[in-house]
Amino acid sequence: MSIIEFLKADKKRAGVIISIIILLIGVVPLIIFTFFADPAHPYTITQETLISEDGTEIQALIYAPLTASGSIPGVVLAHGYCGSKGSLNSIGIELVKRNFLVVNIDFRGHGASGGYLSRDPEGYEKLEMDVMAGIQYLKDSGVVDKIGLMGHSMGAGTVRRVAEKIPNQINATVSMGSIPSSANATLIPNLLVALGQFEQAMVVDSALDFLELYTGQTGLAFDTLYGDFTDGSATKVALGPFSEHLYERTDPVIIYEIVNWFELAFYGSVRWEIVITSVFQNAFFYISIFGSVCLCFVVIIYLSKFIWKDKTMDMRKDLTKNTSLLLLLLYSIIIGIISLLSYLIFADLFVDVVTFSAGDQIFAFNFGFALGVLIVYSLLVLRKERVSLKDLPMKFKELTSNNITSSLIFGVVAAIFLIIGITKISFWSQSPGWPTTREIGTIIGLTFIFFPLLFVKEFYFRTVQSKLNFSNRFKEYFSMVFIGIFMETVVTVPLALLTWGSANSMLSFISLSLTATFIMAVIQQILVTWVYMHSGRNIVGSTVFLCILYSWIMINFFPFA
């Protein structure tokens, strides 16, 4: 029997084998490009606990060169809001390959660090203590003679404030995804501003105003060096040609500019050719994640067969016979508007419901979506179906009547398997780690909090899916994924584009938030639709899966400690 015949004989077995092959193609090079990116300049990556001035425990990755001799430069990396030290891992690797000692911190309330990030000015000022803890580590190392700072977004503003206060101790600073506006920026020695060409969080051209402020000159241009490194007056605005705010930290052009900047600031010249390998690390990371998700999809099929045995659980029926698919999609625009208004207006009302930063905004968004579904379904859909409001519970029952317990177990197990796979691969690339006991408890709590809202949301999405009359499950799946993405983003994407690169800070923040929302919508639809179709088409299973996924993402990426 040939390999092709062997694979065709059992499609599920073929899926497992192909997924494992993809996983290995991604994981093996990922490990190499993370820990052994430059054999000529080996290094180690270790976890350390630093203590901030107010006693907060700050977790950090320490990138230490193994062959460097004598005094070497050191760099502190500071991530952005809702980020972690893992988000700047690529830059840490590129710098340690140059024999720099690198401290890559988790800000308080982020990643694995302790503390809490309050949204008042005092809260953001405390972030300076976390950067100072990284600086102190470099000083205590006994080998660092020059210090550089690099921050992204929120971290950029923080390292600039630190450099303004202790300019005599800092040799160079990089501000990524943030343009200095304060006159005090002229105090910062050797300041590089690195931006994505498609920045949605600010007007890129306003960086020229910064250059004029810093240099005292006019008629300046991007990607041009001004000033001199020897007297600390060097400055430049570097543009990544293909990136925006969220992805500029992995843009190879920007990473090259950062490495080159520190080389010039510390040594006056580039000692040897700069070869950026992080682009391969990131590529193989995504291949690894893709392989892990594919394997999860196959496992979900096996799990479905195990739970449902030989029962026929793929019972499809049209839940809205009088309401067309087009109308349901048009109604989703109304739902999206209500959801967006809830996000913009009522977020502060939910601060005590989801108590860590930005969690209340996500809750407000989903609250608005659930409210929109109930309003639209009650006033429009039920009227079109010629049934009364008292029949609404019966509509919910149609999507939950098949083996609720089994569907619930299915959703929980599928979520756990997916999270384990992604976490393990991400850990190898120094990104999200295993949740602690407290974080697991928080995930469980958030699952209960979000369940009613996401249950209503799933109800509407699967009502729409019931209109897809495909005999082929894959056609149904891909059709619903694209329809689901449309429903989730039909309002938010146009608004994100309208506010993209706005000079108004509030509008630019909205654009950035909605960009992240779009990415989440794509991921969600790809995963949850598959789970629903294999959970006996019971929305209890897909809802609990979605709740756990939401909660895990919030714990890993939102300020929480």
C-alpha cells in the first residue's frame, strides 16, 4: 500500500499524521531560532524575578551572551499595553546575538509579574519603577558599562520618561510605536523613533514635528540620521514599510534599525554584519501554531465520535423559515451598532464586574452584542416568523436540547486541549506560560461571567448557520466562518478604518482596539464554528469553549496580576 493510499484509507488518521508533520516542521526550527539563532555568538535565556522600588515582583527574561569578554552594553526592553515580555522576544534575541546583556520585563499587572496597573496617571508612573528594576539588574551584573532602553507603545512612553530623568545614565533610547511630544524629549540622549508605515494609533507624519523639536532644524525627512552619537544628539525616525502598531515589534526592517541604532550608540560603528533571524523564528512560530490548531481540529473529531458514539448528532434544521439569510445578516449591522455603543458608553459601568484593566471594555462589548441580539430577535425576527415573544425560550431550546451534559464536557475538553497545545508552543518561544492556580480560578470565574452573554451571541450565529443548506460539511464550515467574520466586524472594521491614524488620541485608541477585535473575531470564528459542528450542534458546548478561550486570552494578554 502506498503512502497516499494509506492516508486515504482513514482521513482522520491522515489528519493526525499531517498535523504532526506540520507541527514538527514548525517546532524544531522554532527552538533553534529561539535558543540557537547564532552559533558563533551563543547565549542563554533565563527567567528572573526583579523587585521594583515599591516591592512589586517583576518577572523578566534575561538574555546573556556566553562568549562576551570584558565590559558589555546592556538593554532594558519594555512591552506595550496588553503585551508581555514574550512580545519583544524577537528583539531580545537579536540584541543578545550582538553580545548585549538584555533584560526583557513584564510590567506590573502584565504577564507573570505581580502588582496591578491602574488607569490613572499615578498607575502609569509606577511603570517607571519596573524599568528602573531592569536598569538596576544591569548595574548589579558587574559587566555592563553602557545602558540602552527600548520600549513599545506604553513601554515607549515609560522608557522615555525614565531617560528624561536620568539622561547621564542612559546611552541610547528607542521609542517604538510612540512619538514624543514633550519638550523634555530633547533631554533623552540618542533617541530613535521607530514606527510602522501604517500606524493606526497616531499620525505618522507628526513624527517630523518631533524631529524638528529634537534637532532645532526644519525640512527634515524620515529614515535619515541627524546629530551625533558622541554628544548624545543623534536622532532618527525609522519607518517599517509593511507594518502597523501591533506588528511593528516583529517587523524585520524596524528590528534591523533598532539593532543598528544600539551598535552605533555603544560602539560608534557596526562591528559585524547584522543578520536578522527573527523573521524565521516568527514564521516557524506561526507554522507551529497552525499545526497545533490542525491537530486540535482532528482531536475534536475523534472526541466527537467518542462522546456521541454512533448517534446521529448532526441534526440540521432551518430555525427561521420566514426570515431570509440576507435579513439576518442585515440585522447583524443593528446588533453591531448596539454592541459598539455599549463599548463606547457603558464600559466604566462594568469595572467592578471584570476588575482588571480592559476587561470591563470586553464585557461591555459583549453585553452590547447580547443586548442587540435580544432586541433584534424580539422586535424583528420573531415578528417576521409570526410568533410571540413568549416563544423565544423555545427558540433557545431548539439549539440546546441535545445532550447538554455531553456537549458541555465536549466544549471544556476541546478548550483545554487547544490551550495546552498553544501554551506549550508559545512557551518554547517565551510567550504565554502555564496558568497558575489563581489564574485557573480566574478563568473559571470569567467563564461563568461571560457565559450568559456569549450564549446569546452563539444563539444568533447558529441561527444564521441553520440557513446554510449544504450537504458538504466543509462547505458549510468555511461559509459560516466567512459569514461569522462579517457579522462580527461589519460595523467595527469601517469604524477602525475611519479612525485609522487619527490625530485625536481617543479615536486612535479606538482604531487600535478595533484592530485587535478584528483579529480576535477571525480566530474565534475559525475555532468556535468547528467546535459547534462537532458538539452535537448544541450551543452549550460551543459557548463554554468560547468562554474559556476568551478568559484564557484575557488572562494572558490583558493587565492582570
